[in-house]
Amino acid sequence: MKSMFTVIREQISSFYLIRRLSIFEMKSANNNNYLGMLWEIINPMIQLSIFWFVFGFGIRGGQPVDGVPFVYWMLSGMVIWFFVNQSILEASKSIYTRLNFIAKMSFPMSVIPTYVIVSKFYSHIMLVGIITIGLQFAGYIISPYFIQLPYFMFCTLMLLISLSLVTSTLATIVRDVQMIVQSGVRMLLYLTPLLWVPSGFIKDIMMINPLYYIVEGYRASMLGTSWYLVENIQLTIYFWVVVLILLIIGSFLHVRFRSHFVDYL
């Protein structure tokens, strides 16, 4: 628990630094592209079009999901996937790929995965804005349920930061962990209700995945279907227990090994 409070204090005291570094990270990632930040939107849109064609028409034959056309059901769930996918992959290798950079500056190492994740959050907000505007023309007008969305965004950030403390530490010590993370992320695409609708015991198994809670929360908020946070209070409690466990484990590992990170360069 002491390690967890140490990491939390470092995050709070380095808030301004995280914001500055995340903006620099976002800009540097698109410096060599003529369209710059537009690629943060173009790439997801291309992938969404492919998923819609393959799963919406090819597999489902255009059938709706609980009365919602598949394309809107998919968009409101997949919008979170691009953020989660990039954040998990980039944050897990954030420390060992920046060790030379770390050696030249003095700041808490625990903020490195955080600012990498926050840098991806900016493009996520833009994509959410574009899809929200598109949903207005489709008849899914912003409703009171939409005020849940900032909460679920916060949930996503907390889950990713907690998980990244575990993966970034282990990947720095053992590089093979990065390959395991990549394989795990590929599996998550199909173990989360993003492109297909689970039912029965399969649904119960998938609810173990904390991303299930976030994805369904996004859908309830953007499509205006329910107060998901309140109506699924047991799932809410379960989600935060998982986040807390990941944060405790990740903080312990990070604080325990960070003084030796340079040895693994």
C-alpha cells in the first residue's frame, strides 16, 4: 500500500509535467506526416469501415443489435478500442524505450506510462467528438445519459494507468513480456463485446474482462439507453476492485525495481 500511495503522489505532483510531455509525445508522433494529427482520425475510420463491412454485412447480414443498427452499436463501442489498444501497447514499452531519455532528466519514472497514455487520450477525445456528432444525424441525440461518459473516460484512464505500471515494469525486466502483451491485446479485440454480441455463459465469462464494463458504459452513454453506472452497481464495484488490485501490484513492482531499470538497458 505504501508503494501505491507513493505512485499516486508522484502522479499528482507531476500533473503539469504529464500534460507537457503528453502534448510533446502526440506532436512528435505525427511530425513526419503531411496530414499530421488527421491520421489519428483517418486510421480508425478506415478500420471501422472494414469492421462494419465484414461483421455488419458479411457476418450479421445487416441485423440490428437490441433494436440499434449494427453500425451505431459498433461505433459507440469501438471508439474506446483504438484508445485502449494503442495505450496498452505503447505504455508497456514506454520505460525501456526511453531509458536514455530518463537518464538525462530528473522526474518520477512512474509518470512515463501515464504521459504516453494521456497522449493517446487527446486523439480519443477527438474521435469521440466526431462519432457523437455523427450519431446526432442518425437520431441518437445527446441525452441526460451522456453525462456518464466523462466517468467512463476516467475509468478507462485509471484502468490503463494501473495496468501499465505492471506491464511497463515487467517488460523492462523481461522483453518477452512485450510480445505477451501484443498477443493479449489481439485476443482482447474478440474477448470484448465490440464486434459481436455474447450470450449465455459466454457473456458471463466475458464480464470478467474489465473492458466489458467500459465498452457497455460508453454505449449506454452515447446511445442514451440506460444509467449503466447505477443499474449495474455490482459490475461497477467489481471493476474498481480490479483496478485497485492492478494499481497495488503495479505500484509495488514499479517502486521495487525502478532503481534497477538502467541495469536492464
